[in-house]
Amino acid sequence: MPTTLETSSHFLEFFPGSATSYYTLADKAHPTYYTPRPLTETDCHLTIAPDDKEKHLLDIRLGETDIGQIDSNDDESINALAIFTAQWREALSAIAENNASTSPTNGGSGADTNAAGGIANNISSFYPISVVTTGITSIPRFFNNSSAANAQGPVYPPSQDPSTGFANTDNTSSIRSSRPTSIAHTFSNLTIGSTLESPINTVENTMDQIYAQRDQFLVDKTLRLRLVTWNLHGEPITKAGNLDALLGRPELYDLYIVAIQESDEIGPKNLYANTVTLQNTKDAILSALKTNDSADSEQEGDSLEEGESIKESESVKEEDSAKESDSVKEGDSAGNGYRAIAHNQLLGMMIVLFAADPIAAELGGVEIATTGTGLFGVWGNKGATSLKITLGADESVGVRGTDLVFLNCHLAAGEGKPGIDRRKWELSEIERKLKIPGLVGTNPKPEVIFEDNITDDYSDDLPSPPQTATIESSTTNNSISSRNSTNSPGVFHDRIYFLLGDLNYRVALDPDMVIQFLASKDYETVLSHDTLFQQIRERKVLTGFKEHEINFMPTYKYKVGTDEYDDNKPGNNDKARAPSFTDRIFFRSITAPDSGAALTIKEYNSLMEYRISDHKPVYATFELECRLVDAAKRKTVVDSVLKQSDSLENSSKRTIRVTPTELLVDDAIVLRAAEGAVMIEQTTAAGAIPNGEDDALEWALDLQSDTITATPTHGVLPRGAKQYIHFRTILPVQKHITQSMAEAVAILRLGNGQDIFVPVEFRALPTCLGASLDLLSRMSGGARNTSALMDASSTNMPREIWNCVDYLWTHTVPDMFEGVGVDIDPAAMASQGWKGEQSICEQVQDWLDLGQDFDRDVLDSANSIRTNSGIYSVAHQFLLLLWHLDGGVIPVEYYSIVLHGREGSMMILERIPRVNVNVLLYIMSFLGHLVSEGLDRNYLLNLFDPLIISLPPGRDNHKAKQTRREFLLGMMNL
């Protein structure tokens, strides 16, 4: 068993071993920063000597390092010292004897155990030490006084850093570097938040047992989905007024998917996706979904970027899963809010996924992609936006969940064969680039896409009866019913595709005839001339997709503001457009036979009451039967399996305890170092290691991450010893979301072949950095107080901008912005002449994130201690806030107005959102004040140009800079 010696400043722990003994030395100021080291004859001399001044104090040295003092008047401490020195001496004596017996010069003669013991025996006789029998040796009652000047050997070998106790060597142990399987990769998730003893080579066996019992923790759920597609003809959705019919109110659904086309007018002056339109669309839909019961609980939630997921704590999952409902019935969401889970946008195309709060926790793994097929085959006025999200995944127990893929398409317009061929080519490009199978057929013919003089080729044959919803089973062998084929559960992913949008296929029939058939609701005859049905029947497009029977009027083209079809001819030589079913919703299911996933379409219709566009919206509702993990039942199964596994492991196996099994640091702050530690301990039972065999395990850490570092990365772990591995990162500011994060999986590789997988995740507290002005204006209580987030957009001046400018306005100094760099940290700027204080910068950032006013006393004190350091620090944080502003003060979509120079300074105030107008005028007024206080105008213009004006890529030439300068001068003079 290990023995510990505690001094005034250190912990020295000794681990005796039959082959090799080890020790650790930890500074009390940093008690987890150490690495176990082998005990050696030359480097580990322990010296005990009286203090020069305080004779009752014993100075303890290990090699050349002072490791603190022990009070000889403290009987408990002095007895502990006696026991420790006895064991230490015994171990060093054994080393010396072993070295002497194997030395060719000694011929096996006995060693000088007194010298080999490395303990100074001649300590003043005034310090009695009680005789203690340890079972190894006896300590004399009195030490004799002697000098320890000849003691040799530092406590840290040359390859070790004395400041941290970590080895600084590139030599790594010969530990195998096998890569993890998909199951072992997530093994450490099994007991999140607790310790886990992991016997050697039981990972796969344990996972097999858990997976075999999956039916005990998978519960059947029925989710209700509502999909909507609408070409808005450049109008905002808010103009539609009441959205209850669009969203199917008063009924509530678990998931809403809203696909929009032509959300903004597209033209030479509008070449970028309008984030303001996206935000307004989300706000309008969330407001419509909000009920009186959910008013307090509803929160918007920021959209997830690629690869991110929504998680909840284990306790919350257990509470939710304790409800014994077999399905999510209508009304289950009524008492909860909705969140905008994810979105994707390409110019005027956007798709947004909304989820009821209870279901949001089951979603994750967001992936988004876009492709343009418009002008020149690449521009985004036509094309597709896709959004994939995984439902019900829990890979730690082999449950891969169901992938839901939503594809919003806006294909090329045009009548006749040229238009049909063009749209088929677009679908083939979307399939190729976005990896969506089944969009085009398998028997393509040579096509001419851009030729105009091709005669229309209409078919009068009736199509097959409309297809109703069916579930397509996978024809592959990737069944998840057995793990033996792949050695990994759930490798096959259930995947359900939804295709919705303005596909622009037309009815190839005379418009008057179409209207005549529609008058008698003869949809079948009209649909027999629908070119999309004809293409599907000929297996040219959408061969893998289904569409429910159409029993509604064509959705295009209407006179805006009416329910009348537009019979105007698009050109002098053209025919009037025939009413057509351009707006469609298709679906496809690829599921394993035993997955439990099943999709049923319940309703497919259009909404005639909306008249703001020349298209009518189309919706479809579905019921999705799926299997989700019940967290409480899952924990019961996992605990049972682990208990059985532990009992089966006999005492001859070495065991390692990892605490925690999943490292989560959820209070990191962006741009500041964040740290967390994982403790590993060898808990092998006594007697399990044969005599003469080294009981220490070599280990090395495999961490494939560009953002997270670990220290130490390798070492040895004696039986009973603990090693802390410290993970560190600095989280960057992330635009579009208010929480930055970094994650990786650390693989702990042990010398005996065991791999232990430890997920490491850092999450930053919400911050104002990276937020948009619209979001800042609604965060009345600061970024970290999400409960105070206002639902609707506000024109209020953001508190963060106001506080910074207000302070600097009244504390102006000529060099307040000198040496400030928004892309480097304060410590680095200090080396370049910046005069602020990093600690003050951090305090200012905390005030901003917490929604608090600046503490003028703190800043004034900083200004007095180090001249104006408070002012320099606030100036730095102000520039940092502007630099990371999502969308900027003047968003990029309004850059063309900036290029009007001084004339644009008036025009911009009529175009940008009102909160942006208020901030722009406030900042420009502030810059004018600084010029009046003596700051150089040219310097200020150059500094604030990129902070105020968002620049399109590749547009920053000399002429543009001059024009922007004129624009800012015009703003300054308003």
C-alpha cells in the first residue's frame, strides 16, 4: 500500500513494489500536477535536517529540492515521518543490494546500505523519534547530528519540468496504436458522471450484453410532423398575417419543417442570403406556435452548426423518460415551447426545423449543405438546401437513431422539353453534390439542357394510380438485428428523406382545358398531363420517392391577392401559363427490418387562404413511429451489465478506474484558457501481480484535436497510484451561436493492450461576443440570462454597445486604441505596447455578458494604479465586440449602398434594420466626438471601417476603400 509524507508545502507519496518502487511529489499549491517516477539509487536521496533558525522544525529535501518542513513537536507528523523513512530506506537498500549483486566490479558483495538508504542519519540528537516497528525495519529513537551537504540528485530528473512535475521528453512507451471501433469509441459514456473500473479486454463483451438487452430500454414513440413549402414571391412571411392555418393550429406537432423559396427578391443588388429575413421568419413562426401555456417556457434556441447536437443532463432525461406514455400524443407539446433547432439558407431559399422542447433533446448530429444550379449552373437563385438531423441516437449503447433528411428545392422555370431537361439536370446535380439518392433515374438519355428550339413532347397517356405512403425496406445486408456481421451494433442508419419545394414542373395542357377539368375537380385528368408525373412514370426522376395522392387545386400561378389564376402571357409569342402543381412534397424511407421506424402520411393539401404570393403553400403531415432511448431504463440495464461484468472479473486482472468517464467543462469563457482534469487510478487488487513483475502500467494518451491539449501525455501508473491528466483549450468566438464549444475523444492506451475512451467537451458560457445586433437588443439581462430573452426583435440600443461607448465618451484619452488587436489576446498585445490589463478586460467582458453596468470604482482604481489601464481595457473590449458582431453594423447585403459614398450615408438609414440604424448613428457620433477631442480622424476611419462595414469577399480594393471612407465621412457629418 502507498505511504504518504505530508510536509508544510508538499505531498510525497511512496508506492513500494516487488520489482520497481515509485513515488510522486506534488506541490500543495498544485496538488494534481505530478507524475509517478521510479525510485532510483542516485536520484532519490531523502535528507532530513534541522532548520537553521527554528530548531524544532525539520527541513525535508528530496535530492536538491526543498519539499517543506515537519514540526518535530507534532507527534503524529513525526511518527508518520518515521514510518515513511523506514519504507523509503528499505526500498533504496533493496535497489543498492540488487545493483551490487549484478555489478561485475563488486562480484556480488554486499552494499553499503547506510549510504544506499539515502537518508542523513546524523541529525541533531535533540530531535527524538519514537521507535516504530513497521514490519520492515526499526527506526532508532535518536538520529545523530550530521551534515547533509553531500546528498545528491534532484527530485525531478533532467527530463522533467520542476514547475509542473510533468515529463518533458519526446520518448514514448511502446504502446500499441490501434484505432477505436465505433462501439469502443463511446464505451466511456456508459457511466457518465461516475467512476468506472474497467477490467482488461471487456469492452466488446460488455457492449454485446448491453446491446442484446436494448429492447428493455428502447420505447416506441409516435411523432407528428408537419412539412410546409411555400414560394413567397419575394414577400416576407409576416405579410401573410395569421399563420395558424399554415402551421395547422390549434393542433400541435412535434416537428415543423418550413421550406421557403423566394424569401427575398433576387437581383444584381441582392447577391447574398439575408439573415434578417431568416431571423424574422423564425420569429414569426415561433410566435405563432406559442400558446398561453407555453409562454413562460418557450425559448428560441440558436441554430446548430454542422456537427453540433442538443443535449440535456442525465437527470432531466431520466425525469422525462419516467413518464410511461407509449407515444407522443397530440397535446403533449401544448405545455411546452418550441425551438428553432436548425436552419439552412441559400439566397432566397431557406429551410428551418422547429421542435417541441421534449423532442429537442432527442435531436442531434446536424449537417447542412447547399448547392446552386441557377445562372451558369452554379448560382444560388435556383438549387437546393439540405438539412440532416438524427433522431433518438445514443451511440454509447449502440443505438444509431434515425436520420431525417430534408431537402428544399427550387428548380428552373420553363415550359416544354427544355424546361423538363433542365430540371432533370438540376436534380442530377443535387443528387451528385448533396448525396441524396433516388432523385434521378438509372436510364438517362442524352440531354440538351440549354437549347431552346426543341418541340414540346407531351404525353397523353394516363399515369398509374397515385401512390400512397409506403415504407421501403433496405435491400442491403446492413441489418441491425445482429451484431455478428459487423462487430458493431447499429452500423446501418435508418434514414428518411423528405423532398419539398417549388419543383416548377408544369401541366402540359391548354390552360382553358385545365380550368375546365378543375371546375369539376377532375384532378386525375389534369395530373395525367403533369410533366413531373410523366417523368416519374418513365423512371427518369424521383425513382426512389413517393408522393401522396393529390386532391387539391394547382398551386401556381395566381394573381397576387386573389384566388384567380393568372392568364397573362409571359411574352408576346407565348401561350398563357396552364395552372400547375409546381409545389410538391415527396418522401422516401430506408429502414432496417427490425428498426421499428415507420412513416405514414396523414394529410397532403394546399392552403388557398394565403394570397400574398403567386404560389399557394402546400403542407403534408406525417406520423413517424420510432424507437427512442428511455434514459432511466437504459441506466438500469447498463448498471446491471457493469455489475455482472465486475463480478465475473477475477482478482487476477488489472483494473483501471477513470474519473470522470466523460469530462465536461461547461463554464468556460471564450478567449480565456479553460481547463479540466481526468483522474486515472490503478485499482488492481493486492496479490494479483506475480512476484518479480513490475506492478506499474505504462500509458499514453492519443488525443486527435487541433483545439484541445493534454498534459501529461504518457507515463507509468503504479498500483494504487493516481494520475491526473489536464485538458486545456481556449474557445474561440463563434458567430451565429452564443455558445462556443470544442470536443474530442481522448484514447487512453495502456501497455497491456487496454484502450479506454474518454470524451472531452468544453462548452463556453453564453456570451455577447458573436451575437447579432438583433439578438443583443433582445438580451435585456445579458447573454448569460437566457430567460430574459425577448421574443420579438427590438430597436433598443444594445446595453453592451451603450456601456462601452458611454464610458469611453467620458474617459477619452488620445492613445486609447493604440496597440489594440482584435485577433490577439491581451497578454500578447501587452508585449507589443498595449497599456491595458488582461484582468480588467476579463472583468469588463463579464459585465457585458451578465448584462451589468460597469463598476466605475473598479475602473477608476485600475486607472490610478496603472495609468488609464481601465480605459485601454474597455476600448479593447469595445473593438472586440464590434469585430465579432454577427452580421456587422452594416450587413454585407447592404454593401452596394455603401459604394454610393456620401450619398449612401442617407440611403443606408432607410434600408438597414432600425436597431442597426441606432447603433450606427451612435458610433458615428462617438467617432465625431473623438475627433473633436484630438484623435486623428484618418486613424479612426481606418480602424473602424472593417468594424462597421461588413465586406464581401474579394471586394476590398483601393477604390472601394476610398468610397467607404467617403461613406463614413458622410455618416460622421450627419
